[in-house]
Amino acid sequence: MRLVILFLVSALMGSQLGEGSATKAIGYIGFDKGKLWAIQFNDCTVYDFEGAEKYLWFDRSLDSISCYKYKEADKSFLRNSPILIYDAPDFDAEKHAIDSFSEFSVSKSGWGSFPKVYSKSGDCWFRVKEGWVYLSSSDRKFVRFYQGEQDRAAQAKHDTYFNTH
């Protein structure tokens, strides 16, 4: 009887530990080539579709970014196409579509946070808050996976500049 109780307690503790570790981020999906996140707020540095397109990767519902307004004539595999999220890292898994990542946000200063990655499978599958996302070669023109934390020191410097100008 004691062995059964010990086994049940161990199994329960193991599942709780597993759940806890599943919520710890291992990295994030950010802009390709490690570019800093800040959207310019005092001038228009994003003024064409090519410059704005990377933001559209994270949020398909955006109407504009910086000084550029999206137009129906813009051609991209991103335009009018939702983000596919899978229940497992497999194209045969159940999937659903979202318009934007819930952990993608932009502050008043123009600094943002990228979606956190909680686990990965192979080189192309990443588990974000909503489920599993697949990064194709087309996606990798805009974004890539980075291990570790986002750059809070750069954000602090950016916010200081924003608050003093």
C-alpha cells in the first residue's frame, strides 16, 4: 500500500514539475539578423512595404506600421493569410488560424516584445503560447529563433530616449 501511495505522489509531483518547466521560455522568435525591435517614433523610418512586411509576419491584422499603410495591391505570402498554429509539431496535427501572436506587443515608446518560444522540435517547429508554429524558408526571410531573453538593456536605452525627446 505504501508503495502505491509513494508511486502516486511521485507521479503527481512529476507531472506538476513537467507543467512548470513547460511554461519557462527557452527563447523567442524575433526579426532576422538580430535587428533591434524598436519602431521609430520621431520620424518615418518604415515607409515602404518591404520595411513594414516583417511586422506583418507577427500580426496579420495590422493596417499600418510607422509611416507605411498596407495596401491591397501589396504582394506577399503574408497578405490576407492567417498564421497557422498546430496542436503538435506535425503537419497532420489539428490546426487553427490566428491573426496575431498574443505575446507580440508594442509599447507607447515603439518598443515591442516578441512571442516567447517554450520548446522546439527539429530546426523548424517552435511552441509558442498558442501552439506549434512552423518556420518555413519564406518565414526565415523575416524572423528566426533566438535562445535566451530579449534585450532589456536596449529597451531601457530606447525608452529613456523616448521619454527625454
